[in-house]
Amino acid sequence: MKGYMSLVVCLAALTACSITADAKDLSITTIKDDPYTMSRGPELEGYCVDLLAMLSKKLGFKYKLHLVKDNRYGAMDSSGNWQGMIGEIIKGEADLAVAPLTLTAVREQVVDMTTPFMQTGLGFILHKDLASEESTFSLMSPFSTNMWVGVLIAFLLTGLCMFLVGRVSPTEWAESDTEEHNFTLLHSFWYITGALTLQGAGPHPKALSGRLISAIWWLFAILLLACYFGNFNIALHSSNKHISIMSFEDLANQDVIDYGTVESGSTMMFFKYSNNPVYRRIYQHMERKKSYVQSMEEGVRRTQEGNFAFIGEAVSLDLAVARYCKLTRSQEVIGMRGYAIAAPLGSPLVKNLTIAILQLSESGELTYLRDKWWASSCMGADRAQTSEALQPSDLRGLFVLLGLGLAVGLLLAVIELLSRARNQAKDGKQATKLS
């Protein structure tokens, strides 16, 4: 296997495999605005690039690459001729096709394919808002669970501090034995509950310490309610609030958003020839609406724009989800299949490549490559555009302000008590001298 082999590559979900063994032979082209091709200077990097480097090192071959002319994986046209990478293999224009090329029975009849280097299935991606499950407790959705726990703790601590201030501060003490104490534990919690509803619940604190805690709690309550209703308003007016799509059946049973897959690809063929009634309805919808896309890049772009679900191979969709935070992939995966390397019928390369792929799999190298290139790197701009439940860290300053107010209020109450005790001691001394 020494010498050069011509490899045809498709720039698609796993990034284009475009590399040469030596820098002097480097000749790389790419597709404009292809989000799945990562550039580093004049070179390309990606899963296929690393896979080819490992196979080259293990088997001792060199290679040069060219991109498939029509940017297609491989499908038969109306006249019975194969297009894309499979077509170039059949015509002798390439010795191997290396890409996320699905192993299918139809392709296996016209080319030889190695054992799969990656297993996958079919799923779909859509905007996170479309995948959110509807909940009976939607009123709780503006705040996360941790946020609600934080608010409850703040409520309990504030009520307890109001009660303690009422007991410690002399100003809050009852003037006579018949006068009832204002700030019992129950009244303290009732008072701060009134603030949460923006309604006063008297009597109000008389001591400076109590008034400080009351003012801080009112400020906390107003800002907290503003954040709650602001986030709730966004969720309430979302155009997708009545949709919850979690499975292929959910996708087939709704007509609010459109969905599609790559035209003439293996995914389309799966739905076309499936006997499952749900999958048949999906295919019929795509045929009726002509909602196919020409490439995965177009499908991901339309999904980002909203009101579209792109159906494709799960492992390729995971790469898009890792890059764009506002996208999510369905948990349901159907039609398990594998990605393999294609070669002409009878090619002596297939056996050695199959053995090398199995060795890389058994040694964990393929798992390492998967973890390397599928690590989440979604862009902050996408994350900022997604409305999510507020976390305690989002309102950290508000909780700190409340904590400082409670601490200062308790400190003032203690100072008031000490001042009262000191004044009483002075009065006692003066009374002793006079007597």
C-alpha cells in the first residue's frame, strides 16, 4: 500500500477529510461558510483528518485528497448513474471515499465498504423552545428549583430576623404588661409576606433596626418580582409555547413547524422504504411540502432560524448541538447504522483498513477522537438568546444585599439594646446618688 492513494472527501457533518502526508503536497480547498470545517491556517482539522492520520501511520500509506465535485455523499439519479463520492469510486476517479458515509445495502452492491468506524442512528434537531416539555407548574418556570429554594431560605431568615429584632430592640418592647407585643413570630412572617404581594401588613416596625430590615426586604421583593414577571412574560409570549416535540411521533402529529432531511440521502431512503406508519407519514409530509435541504449545513441553518426540524444521523447532529447552544437533539434514535470507508469492488485496501479500524476501536482511539471533536463549544451569543429559568447566581447581588441588610439590622438591634442598658445603668446610678 505504499505510494499515493487518491481519496475523495465530502465536507459534511464530521468535517471534511482534507489532508496530505507531507506539507509540500498539501493542497486543500473548502466550502464557504461550512460550519463543520474548522480551519487552522492553510490546513483543516476534524475527526476525519485525525482518523486518516491514524490509519496512515498504522498501515504506512501516503495519500492526497480532492473534494467531491458535487458535494454529495452518493445517490443514484433517475438515469441509474451514481453521483457523489460513490460515483467517483465507481468511475475510478478515487480509490477511497472517507467521510460520514452511511453503510447501506444499496451502496454495498456497487462498492466495497469497511467495517464502520462509528455507529449512529437517526434523530432530529430543533430549537430548544420547541423541545421543552409542557408542565402543569408553568408558573414556577421563570425560576429554577435552586432559585426557589434560595427565595424560601431568604424568606425564612428575614422573618426570623424581624422576630429577633422585635425581641432584642427595646423600641419594639411592649410599653405595659397589658399591651401585646407587635412582632410575634407569626406576625413577622405575615409582615414580610405582605411585602411580597406589594401590600403593607401593619403594624410596622418602630425601631431603626426593624425599619432597615423592612426596607431591605421590600427592595429585595420588588426586584425579585420584576425578574420573575420579566422572565415569565418572555415564556408566555413565546410563539412556540404550545408545542412540545420529543419524538418522531410528536413530529409527525403536528403541523406547526416544518421538517426535512438531505434530499436523496440515506436518511430520506430510510423513511421512503420504511413500513412503519409514523415514518411513512414523515416521508409523505416531506414529499408534499418539498422540505428537503441540499446539505446538512442548510438544515442546521434553517433549524437555527426556527420553526424547522432537521432530520439526520444522530452523531452528526450532536456536533451541531455542541456548537449551537439554542439547538437540541431528540432523545429518540431510530434506524441504527454505521459510517464506513468506501472502496471499489474487489479492492485489496478494504481488508487492511477494516483490521486497522477494529484495532483503533479496541485501543480506545476512536472513543478519544469522538470525545475530542464532540466536546461542547457552543457560542455565548447563542446561549444569550435562549430564555432559561433564572439561577441563584444570576441574582447573586440581590441575595448579598439582603444578607448584609439582615446582618446590619441585627447589629443595630444589639446596639439599641446595649444603649438602653447603658442608659438604664446611668439612671440607676443617678437615682442612687439622689437617694
